Amino acid sequence: MNRSERILMGNEAIGRGLVENDCRIATSYPGTPASEILSSVADFAAETGASIHTEWSVNEKAAYEVALAASYTGKRAAVSMKQVGLNVAADPVTRSTYLGTKGGLVLIVADDPGPHSSQTEQDSRMFALFAKLPVLDPSSPREAKDMTGEAFRLSEKYELPVMLRPTTRVCHARQNVDCGDPERKEVRSRFERNIPRWVATPAFLPELHRRLNEKLDRIAEEEAFHPRLVSRGGDESRRAVAASGVVFAHAAEILEGGDFSGKTDLYQVRLPYPLNRKFIGDLRKRYKEVLVLEETDGVIEMQIGSDFVKGRSTGHVPRLGELTPEIVEKILREFLGVPGEAPSAGQGKGKRPSLCPGCGHRAAFFAIRETFPKGIFPSDIGCYTLGMNFGAVDTCHCMGACISQGAGFYHAFAQDGPGFPSIVVTIGDSTFFHAGIPPLINAVSQGARFIVVILDNGTTAMTGHQPTPALGIRSDGSRGAAVPIPELVRAAGVRFLRECDPYDVECMEGILKEADRYVRSAEGGVAVVIAKHPCIVGREARKGQPVYRMSVTEECIGCKACVEDFECGALVFDPDADRVRIDGTLCIGCAVCVHACPVGAITAEGEDR
Amino acid sequence: MKQQIVISGIGGQGVLFATRLIAEAAMEEGLPVLTSETHGMAMRGGTVISHVKAGPFQSPLIRPGQADAGLFLHGGNLELHRPFIREGGSLFVNRPGPAAGGGIDAARLAQDFGHPVIANLVLIGHAASRGALFCGADTLRAVLRRISPPERLDINRQGFEIGFGFEG
């Protein structure tokens, strides 16, 4: 067997682990911090010649269902998503523990304590407990890779899906990791009709539930998942620390420090649920106090559930936020009575992110805000959430919510009389496919009146440019069937549909005014405008558009309207000159900003104009 | 050998490529390595930081006051990320003005060369020339040859050499 060492990101290590362990079907919907898992599976499959169906599914529910059915045929399957994606997949996941699986099924859910890039910092291990799903909690990229194989074997032994729950600091860490050849089992798909199991009407569920509980009891006795005693030192103090995930790695490194020597035993919990029964008993016998360190909620702590446990419930561990190493050091010093201070992190704010110079979304937001200065602007999840920086985004909730929010705002305001405000919803193309279609049908059928602007940049930009169904390109780069957005919009019953390039600000403003008239007309309803401009991060997109030479003339009065209302990184206010200048290293010459200067001091020159 | 390095900048400046270069250099020298990176929305021009830990470590994150070296591609991040650097640690900062206290106008040097995007390599080349990194310049050069996309290789190498030869 060929073995080689490579530096892999946690997500790549998981992808590699899936390929090496004969995963045959891998599905996902992109979301930080999980996005690189599926693309790594596709890349490593191509590299090793492994035959794997990989797909960027339309959303996490579909992704889970595709992988689940593949497992019914006896093949190994995996599905990856971020933690809030698990909310979307909750329905099929919760039932699948009752019905079980055949081929190994690994559900990879990347949590984001902090959060860094998410709308909640929910703990998916808590969801695993709720759904009765065993969950593994890796502390490093290397361990995450090893756990993919363990998860498949555990899943096959008990015919139960198994969750692998890395967090941001594992997903986006890199480490030197051993890589080997893929193991090939040559499994042929086979499906046996089993109505009590795969159809499982309520009559069959008590028996399935009883078996599920039995499986969990047996897993909780698995010797292989008895938490490991990693370092000793608590003989005298009769204190122990039990930690899981990357917090274990932080704690282990801190406890290597000389002033912690001889102070505590340290255990690593690799399977936080169901927690090993014997371990709970051992702790009770051996220690007078046990500190539990885990992210983000007290899953282990709750299962131990005794008064000698210190953690979130006792105020020893903060009840929210990421447990960074400096916080862990502080907790350990307090718990073990080790004097000294952990230096704290910097308190500055840092620079906030902003839409890229030349981004088509900025042009669309500018047109929307100029046309409807008093509008209400529900929006959604993607790069375009950054429209909040310049007052073009009023709400952001969860994938697809903006369209229903538009409807909710309309129905509430419409009760108060005919002069309802202009409601302009913005949603990205990938988000529209993911969760925008049922709410659009709902809004149309319930007679809501508002404008939906689909910001179509032809990709899933924020998570790394995964293709959307409109492109007809699959995760491995091969051709699929394209699903055009306009046809979906018309099929949802929308009677007003226009398309434009938002770079043409005047044209878009004209269409928005027309849309508003339609919304308020006797026959009006939901109006949809597709604002289409490719993401300019892609090199091809840049090649296809003219580049203007931009400058700011003497006419600039230093009012900063462009800097504040347009917020393009390439427009920089120079306090010494009391004027705005163009940062030539960032400007891509899109020329949209000429509209943003109230005195016409931004000019564009070039062959095309 | 054990060394902890923070690389601080804003999205789009090439912090991730710099991280990868140094991490691969560690492996080239036979050291275990752990890094931590910023991905997601912050990459759109917001503050980003990478941690690189070469040697026998377990956690991917550096504690405040423990980094041996700091590479700052954006001087504006000093207030936020300087506390990671230990007392006596070395500091290299991309900023305009005279080359004092680890300052180097890497952005200007890169732009004069005609490729503003290689400021990251100018800064690493400079840090390497001062012997501040766990690895020698030749290791970094070898890794750069291996990991640069073919069409970028010449530009990347020259960026590194501009920084390496900088006499500030």
C-alpha cells in the first residue's frame, strides 16, 4: 500500500478518509465551515480513481435523503453540511435513526462555536442526543480522518447512521496527515423489500424505537469508545478533566505546562453520545471533582449529571462562545488552583468584510435603495448579506426566509390600508434553489404584493464557488441538466418577471419602478426581477466585461457619500487631501460608482465609453 | 524545534497562501505542523488571521503572548493581533514609511514590481532574510516552486526575492 504524508485541512482530511474507506455516494450543500469536504471527496476520487457519486445537492434535506437511500442498497454513503443545515435536514435525520441503515452512513455536521460564520452557535451533539444518533467529536484533522473509518464501522455494526461532528477549528486547521490507498470492497447495490422497516407506519414504530434504544445501550458499552486517560497527575488531588473536540487539544497542550504538573488526570471523550456507562461509574469512584470541557453545550456534562461535575451548569465554564485556549487556560487555573494569569486577546475591532469591488450585488443594492428610499428590505444568507453595510438589507434570518418575510410584512401592513410600503426582497440564486421556491409559491398563492430581486451571480460565491442547478455543472465538473431560474419563477405563478444586468443602474431602476406599479395595480401580486451579473471573483467573468479607467476629478467635495452609501473598497477617502481617491490595486473598472457621486466627480474613461 | 507564527491581514491579501507556504516548509524540514485559518465571509475584505505551529503541538490555536513571530500584511490589525506576540518575539509589518520596527512597505515594493498581489511573499522573504523563521530561505524557495501554479511561479519567486533582498 502506498502511504504518504500530506498537509491537509480538516475538511480535506475528512474527504480523504471517506475516499479511503470506500464511501461510494457523497452529498452536501455548501456552508462554512463544512464546504471543502465534498469538493475534497471529488478531488481525491479523481486522484485515486475511486468511483464515487458526488453531488452538491439543492439543500441539506435532499442531500441526506439521497445518501440515506444509497445506504439502503448496502453501499457506504456520507453527507456533509454545516450545523444550521442540519436544521433543514432534521426531518429525514430524526426518522432515520428509528429505521436505521444498511451500508455505513456517516452524517458530517460542522459546528461553528463563536460563531464565526453562522446564524447560531448550536451544538449538533445536542441534536444527536435528541435524534438518538451516536456522535464522534474529533480534536484534530488527523483524528477526523481516522474517525470517518470508525464511524462507517460503527454504523454498519449497528445499522444506524453515525454523526461526525468537527468544529471550525478542526475543519479549518491544517495538519500533516498520513494518506493511503482507498480500500475497495466492490459492493454491488441490492435492495430488499422490507415494508415494516422502510415504510414503517406508526404501527411498527414502537418496536423500531425499542430496538433503537437497545442499540444505543450497547454502543454506550463499546469498550473502544471508553474515554481515554491521556495524562495522569490527579492521584493526589483526585481531580480529573474530561474534554472532547478541539477543546481537548487546547487542554492537553496547556496541561503540558510545568505549573500544571501533578494536578489532574485528563480524559479525552471521543464519543460524547451515547456516553460510555462504565466511564460514568469510574469517574464517580475515582474523583472528588471532574471538570468537563466541551463545545458548545453541556452534552457530556448532562449525561454524567452528578454534583461532582463542574462545567457550564456550575458556572465554571462560560455558557456561550468559543472556548479558545486562553479561556481554557483560565478555567483550568481556577479549577486546579494554579496561580498565574492567562494573557488575554486583543480588543480591537478589526476590519469588517465588504462586497468585492465590482460586485454586481452592490450595483443592484444601489439601484434598489435609490428607487425605494423608504422601502423595507428583507434579505438572506450569502455574500449579499453584506448589503447591510450600506442600508440595503433590513433582515437576515435563515436560508429562504426573506421571501416569506416579504409576505409577512405585506400582510401585516396591508391590514392598515392601501398605502403599504414598498417591500423589496433580495435573495441569491443558490439560496433561491435551496429554500426560496416553496415560499415563493406560498406568497403568490396568498396574494402578497412585493418585489423579489434574485441576485443571480451564477454561483454559490461565499462558500467557494460551488455550482448552482442553473449552471448544469456537477460537483466533479461534468455536465448535468440545467434548471433555469426564470422557468421556476413562472411555474410558481409569478406574472411579472424581468431580467437585467445591475451594472446598468438606470435600466434596473426603471424595471424596479415598473415592478412597483405592477405590485400596486388591481391585478398585482409578487413581482420578480432577476438581477444577473456573474461573480467577478471568477477570472472568466472579468474577461467578459469592459474595464474603464476610473478617476476622481477636482470636483470632489469630500462629502463621502460614495464611501458610505456605495461602500466600495476601491473608493478611499484621503483625509489629507479632503477628497476621495481610487485605489488602483483594488478597482476593477466596473464604472458603476459614477452613479454614486452626487456632484459627478467620479469619471470613467475607456474605449467602450 | 518549536515555533509559533501568526499571519494577520485582510481577505484578498494572500494570507492563506502564506500560511500554506510556511506549513509546507515545516513538513519539508520534517517537523509536525498545525495551522488554523479564517474562511467564510471574513475573506471578503475583512480581518483574517492564520496561526502556524511548527513542532510538537496539539492545539491549532496560539495563545496570546506565545507567538514567536508575527507577519502583518495589514498594519491596521496590530491593535487586534499584536497581543499574540510574546515579549521579544519578532514582528514584520507591511506599512508605508521608514523601515523601522520591522516595517517594510511590501505593498509599494509589490506594486512597483507590477504585481500588487505578491506583497505577502515580499513580507515572507523579508522575514526569512532576518532569520526569524524556523526554516531557511532555501526551504521556502523549494516549497514555493512546488506549490505555485505554473503561471504564477516566476512572479511569486521574484516577490520572495524582493523581500529577501530588502535592506531596510
